[in-house]
Amino acid sequence: MKHPSHPEIVKRLRRAEGHLKSTLAMFDEGRGCLDLAQQLHAVEAAIASAKRELIHDHIAHCLQDGVNEGALDARTIVDELKALTKYL
């Protein structure tokens, strides 16, 4: 299911992809470890941001809408939230 937030998430992942490509190029260039660590941190931050947005979107849309529409019961919601916690 596609949500309105998915294009923004894809943008964040593309940013992470760019950071990763830059990091790989930096390794090939023999850049210093501090520069490499900084670039890897940027990759991690971009991916973490995309993941966080996806999880928040899932809670706000899929779970909340399911509750509002009466399609999901409390047990299903709790199980889903428990499953999501392993990705936090």
C-alpha cells in the first residue's frame, strides 16, 4: 500500500544512496578514516530517518485508520506494535 509519505521516504533513501556512493568513492581515493566515519554516519542517519518516518506513517495510517474504521481489534494492534519494536 502506498502512502502520501512514501515519496519523502524514497527521497531520504536516495540521499542515503548518494552518501553511500560518496563513501565508496572516498575509500577508493584513500581518504582519511575521520572523513570516512563522518560519511558513514550520514548514511546511517539518512536510513534511520527513512525508517523512522516509515514506522510513524504505518502507525498513523495503517494502524490508526484500522482502529478508526473498526477493521483492527486491540489484539491485532498490540501484536503489530510489538512486531514494529524490533525495528526501532
